Amino acid sequence: MGLLDGLRSILGTRAESDAKRDADPDDLFGMSTAYLTMEADLGYESADVGALCFSGVDSSSFREAVDEVEAILEAGREDTGTEFSVSEDDHGYHWVVLEDSDPEDLITSLHFAADTFIEHGYGSRLLAALFAYRNDRGPAYWIYSFRRGRYYPFAPRSGRERDSNAEFKLEATLDGELEIERDKEYWYPLWPSEGGTHPWE
């Protein structure tokens, strides 16, 4: 199974069929306290970036939804200074990438973007939201699967290795504060593209 098929299976089709409940973008607000715990209890700082992953549809109505997301984020940029970009990765998935030194602004902007897709009837195209952190051991991410309505940690290391100890510690510390995915089969790694970078880098 290739990376594209894996992403589609874990965050998309299979996750949808195995979903426990309808995903709610309000779950993203769980990060409003989690980022404080990440810093105080685990020594992780926000990397000042968040991202929303979605699959596209070749239709004018979907393009209108994306245009509205961009318009909302553009208005937000004037108020909060949150920078954003919209791009497509090597695997054909689309990303809204946000940058802001205030985690609350990132969370709010990601929620607005996700909610706009849902209001336009494209909630099923949402795959994941990502929140980036870092400490002296390397990066760590909290990934929210819209299809599962759950978060899971991802701590990548060089050579496409994962720091399992860091991931389990993140799980244990944030358990109860975030809705965490219990089935680790769904802790899918988001590895870099063929060029060696992520859309948010």
C-alpha cells in the first residue's frame, strides 16, 4: 500500500466507514488548553503553524467553498496577522496552511475554515487538521481525523522513523483533555513528500 492509498484508507474511506460518530469541528477547540499542557508538562513549544487537509472536487460549487475559506482567512489576517496559503501536495491532497505565533488564532482560523466547508456541504472532503510542536528532541504533531472524530500524536524522526516513546507520552499526558484515538492502527504517519518536505514547511 502506497502513501496515497494509506492516507485515503486511514483518514478517508475506511475511517468514514469505521467512524464512531459524526466529527465535529468544535473538537479543534480542545487544543485551546492542550497547547498549554504541552508546554507546561512536556516542554513542547508551539511551532506557530497549523494545517487543514482536504480532498478536492472538480466542481464550481466546491471552488466557491474554497474561495470563501480564503476570503474568511484573508479577513482574519487583517485582524490577527495570521498568514495562510492554500496548496496541493504530491499526492493530490489540498492543504490550508496557517502561521501565527498565537496558538488561539491558529485554532480559531482552522475552525472557521473547516466549518465553512461543512456549511457548503463538503464536510466529507475534510480529512485532517494538524497542530505542530517542537522541543529539543524534535517535532511532534497532534493530528485530528475528521472521519474518526479523534486526535492522535505523530513524532517523526529522520529516516522515516517514529519516536514511539514520545507518542505514548503525549497520549498519556493529554488523555482526557483531547478525544484520543484508541485504535493505534489509525495513528497514520504523515511523511514528507518526495521532495522531502511537508506542505506546512
